[in-house]
Amino acid sequence: MSIKNIIFDFGGVVMDWNPRYFFKDHFNDDEKMEHFLKNIATDEWNAEQDRGRTLAEGTEIQVAKHPEWEKEIRAYYDNWTTMLKSDIPHNVEVLRKLEHSKYELFGLTNWSAETFPYALENYDFFNIFEGKIVVSGTEKLIKPDPAIWEVLLERYQIKAEESVFIDDNAKNIEVAKSLGFICIHIKEDTDLEKEMRDLGIQF
């Protein structure tokens, strides 16, 4: 079956986001920073905001659990834009090359509904998707829950087996494959354009 659709995850694929970009200078102590990110402001905690919990609620929950880290916890979302360092140029370039191709382009991202508008406003390449973006925080669903892929498939009337899904998270890739998507797993040394050409995608 021929490929008709290309679906991009955003963080780690076209956007370079990492809380360390802010907390490195804030702590000036890598060990303390890693302890904070591993035990206090964890990925699991941040994921709940991506799932639709408000930033304010998430912050208060964590402050109540770890009052001794209140300052750092409150700093997390106050400095979120510093954590969004930049785009990932070589992958954005591939996306731009696809803008006028025969493929339909979509976004499927785990991202808070409150912070995603900042990225939309500040990085013009998001316009390439023409609004065809499924955001976890808006849907109250989060990858790797298969239900969020179902939202994408149903909303845009597309088929998994005609779609390439690109993500940097191994678990998301695993689930997408089980749903019938053709997948590209982004790692540090992935040449996205080559991977696409290998699948027969034409630029």
C-alpha cells in the first residue's frame, strides 16, 4: 500500500526541549539538578500536564508533596520557554521539503495545551501542518495510549497502514507499529531524510 500521510511527533523530533536548559544554571550543581528531575519534577509528573491537568494544579500538587523544593517546582513552568531551546534544524529542513509534496502532514504531540501555543507562535514551520495537529493536553489523552492515535485516524479519516509515524520515544514507536503505522524511530544519529527515502517517500 502506498504512503499518503506523514505524522510528526514534535519534542525530540523538530523541537529541542529539555528542563536542563533552565535548571543547569539555576542549580549550578549537576548532581542536585538530576536528583530534582528524577525525584521531584519527574517526567511522570510533567506528563500529567501534557495529559490535560493545568500547570497551576500540577504545580500545587507537587509543592504540597515536596514543600522544601517549592521554589524550584514553581520555577519549572515559569521558565518553561527557556527549556524550549530551539528547533532541530536538520529535521525541520526535512519537514520544509515535504511542504509542497503529495503527502498530507500531521502532528501528534504530547504537549500541554497551555504551553503549546507559545511554540505555535514562535516557530513558523508549525504552519506547514495547516492546523492538522493532535495535542495531548487538548484531547486529555497521551501517547503511548493507543486512543490518541485513534483520534488522529478518525478526525482526519486516514489509515494507519498508509501513514508514516515519526517519534523519538521507543514505547510510542512500539504502540504505533502495533496499530499498523509505518514507523521511523528518531535517535541521535538518525538521518531522517535518508530513512524517508528508504521508505520510498519522494521529496
